[in-house]
Amino acid sequence: MAYWYPYVGYGVFWIAFIVSIILFAVKRKFYPIMYLISISLYIFTVAFLEVFKFGKNGTLLILAFSSIVMIGLGLYLTKKFKS
């Protein structure tokens, strides 16, 4: 395992956390934070592919699953906050 993987993970987490606080303070809406969580999840997953040792299909399945989860969560929260 490469020594820089934890630094990438912590870096992506803290950058996304700070940007999400700024986005919420400026826009007062929750959906930009969901987009940011989705983007940081993709970056995190792609950066750690060597650690997980997935094949091509495993990587695609993880990315597809995370897309479905984020789309579903976004739709659910959109309906919840509109009502």
C-alpha cells in the first residue's frame, strides 16, 4: 500500500467538508452539498482503487452503485424539503 493513500483520503474529506460549509452558508440549500458529497466519493473511490484491488467490473459496479445511491438520496431529499 502506498504511503500517500491516507493523505488523499483526508485531503478529499477536509476540502469537501470546508467547501460544503461555505456552499450551505452562501446558498442555504442542501442539494449543492449532495453534489459535493457525490463528487468527493468518486474522487475517493478512484484514488483508492489499488487498495481495494477490484477488477474492471468491480470498479464499475461500485461507481454505478454510488451513483444510484446519490441519485436516490437526492430525489428523496428534494421531495422531503419541497413539502
